[in-house]
Amino acid sequence: MSKSTELNVKVKFGLKSFITVVAILVAVLFVVGILTYVIPAGRYTIYTTDVSKIDQPFYQYTTDAALDKQIVIDSFRQLTSDENLTRLPFYRWLTSPIEALLFGSNSANMIMIIALLLVLGGTFKVLEESGGLVSLVRVIMMKLRSNRFGVIWAITAVIMILSAVFGLQEQLLILYPVFAMLCTALNWSRFTAISFVLIASGVGFTTAITNPLTIGTASIAAGVSVSDGLWYRCIIFCVMYVVTSLFLTYSAKRDEARATEKFDAQAFIDVPEETLKDDAYKAKMIIALFSVALLAVIITTSIPSLRSLAMVFMAVAFIVGTVIIGRLLLGSYKKLGKSFLIGVKDVLPSIVIIMIAFGITHIAQQGNILHTIFYYFYNSVTNISPYLAVLILYVFVLIIEFFIPSASAKAVLIIPMLTLAPIEGISKTVIILTYLFADGYTNVLYPTCGTLLVGLGLANVSFSEWFKKTILFQLLLFAISLAFLMLAVFIGL
């Protein structure tokens, strides 16, 4: 078995992976377009309330203006052909990604995600060419020594907490290049590297403790406190943390067993003292950059007037930090600018992926099929066992999740409907918990999730490979979460 000492990881979209992802998304786009002609268009009456009068703890965690919209539960009606003018004709399916970007309800968020990813692409190219990432990984390797699997549990804990408490997910893609190099040095695959970001953040996002995008928004929409059921969610978080860490450890061990070319970790860290000092200096600079960027997100997440600009603040922090660090490490602004632009070019395919994913949601919303789906669902859960009703509710939100990956948008749409006319035997707390489970785990499974597809593209991991390697884990998460839901109904949570 040959050994390598060169640590070189490219953060760019592989052509095969990109084509596969785009093909899947385009197929889904056409299916959703067809569904808008198959499923009858319908709509509930929506009225507006004064959000300023909502007196809820943790309201400061969200500034989603849509929270003042309430749905009249008995007002559903099918739209006539004259009323349904927004159903998109075939040719506009093809233009829906552009329409979503320019006129869609989530266009601002879409633009911020695209801008952040382009900034991150440029930043990591600068850090790569300056040798900063290699230095950071060497420092980490020196600290690890023989405790390489212990780092999995530590990384998983940090990522899950950031997601469960602050609602970070797509923002954590900034860490992938570091994990990619670290996994290469430890003889682990790109699949394991991107799993650190996607799997850990996805599970953390779902097992929300105070996640403002899920539990915060849903609690306000339902008129309950975020603290309701908090102890139960903490137990779920601990269980899911152990399950996730075990899965990632299994993945890493599988990589080691299948590796055909070993990276010589000892030779990598066996460098002159002067090199180690230089590495420590570069590593501190990069850690400071990451810390400031994440701190910017955490602070803005906690301030109502700034919440919607969290990704903007992160992008600004990275741009400023990159200019400072890049100038010091590369020696000139010319080299800095050239490296940054190359990095931006490498992640340009992410724009196409994100636009198509948002285009799918745009078609479903314009076709007015989401309220119809809810109407038929709600009629199916009346006068049945609460245990069966919870299962149907879970499946219902899984269906809605396919069309609307956005957690806050989904909460605003379905939580008021569910809690205005509660299902017998199921509390608002259980309804919200069901929504959390169905919303989050599929963020790392459904091809309509932009974060998943961008992450796979950066790691050059095909969607089919990802699906095969994670589907059993996903089914395990589904089984465990369903068991927690049944227990919640049993104890009257």
C-alpha cells in the first residue's frame, strides 16, 4: 500500500457531481410543475394580526414578518380557473429559477446564500494558496496524536450545538475545507468530511433546543413558549448526539479499512521547529477569522432587527478577514485578488443549484397546491387514534418539506393551521415536535435542499452515493424520532 505526504484538497464542484445534481433537480422541477396541474389549486383565507402584541419568550429570536399571518381553518376553497392565474405554464417552469431569484418570496434569502457561498469560495482559495489551511491541519494533527476518533465526538458536539441553539446550517459549510484536509490527513474520505458538516448540522438543526428558525418560529406561530417541552428536546438531543457520533465513527473506520493509499501522517507532522512556529502563527489567524465570522452570526441571530442579515455580517467578516490575512500571507494584494477570484469561479455552479432548488418551491407556491395538500391531510386525521394521527402528521410535513425546505416558511404556513384546530389527543407541543423532526432530518436527504446539494458539490460526492450511504442512518433517525413522538403522546407532553 503506497503512502503520500502531499495534502492537497480542492474545494470546487466536480463536473460529474454537478451534472447529476442538476439533472435530479430539473426532474423534480418538472414533477412539481405537473403536480400543479394534477392537484386542485386551493387556498385558505389569511388575515393579518398585529405581531407587536405577541407576548412570547424568545420572540426576539426571529423577525419573520410572515408571523403575523393567521389562517382561518374552515375557509378552504378550491380556486376556479379564472382565479388561479398564478399557475405557471410549461415554459415558465424553465424560467422559475430566475423568477424565484428576482421576484420570489424568498429572493432576499436566496441572494444572501449565493453571495455568502461565493465569498467563502474566494476565502478558502486564499487560505489554501497561502498555506494557511495546511498549517491549521498540521497543528490539529499535532494535538490529536492517537486520539483521532475522539475528535469525531468533539466536532459533532460543537456542530450540533451551533445548529440546535443558534440555527446554523448552511453557514457551517465554511468549515468543510478544514474537515476535508483533516480527513485526508487521517485517511478518511470526502464523504466523511462533508458528513461532519451536513449530518451533524442537520441532526442538530432538527433536535432544536432554542433554534430560532424552527422551534422559535413554530412556538410563536402556535402561541406557546419555547420552553414548553424543552426538557424532552434536551433528552432527544443527547440520544441523537450519540447516534450521530457513532455513525460518523463508523464511516471513518470504514474509510480506513478501504483506503488504497495511506497518507503518511507522521511524516506530515515531522517538520522542523521553525515550520511548526510558522504553522502555529497561521493557524491562530485562521481560527480568529472563523471565530469572528461565527460570532457575527451568533450575535446577529440574537438581535431581532439584524436577524435577517446574519449571512451578510458573516460575509463581511470573511471579506475583511481574508483581505488582512491574505495580504500578510501572500505578500501582495494582486496575489490576493487573483486567488480570491479563482475561488469564486470554482463555486459558481452553486448558483445554478440554489436557483433551481428555489425554483421548485416557487412553482409549488404559485400553483397553490400546498393548502390543498393540507386540507386533505387535516380531513384524514379527524376522529382517529392520536398515535396514528401523529404518524400521518409526520408524513404530511415530510411531503410539505419536499416543496418548502425553508424551516421558518413552513412553520408559518402549517403551524397556525394545525394549532387553530388542534387534533384530539395531540398537544401543541407534540405538533411542534413532529414538525421539527419532519423538517430537519430531510435537510440532508431531499434533493430540494440547496445546502445539501451545494455541500455534495463542494465535496464532489454524487447524490446517489450520498443516498446509498446515509439512507439506513436516515431510517434509523426516523424510527427513533417516531418512538419519541409516540412516547410524547403517551405521557401527555
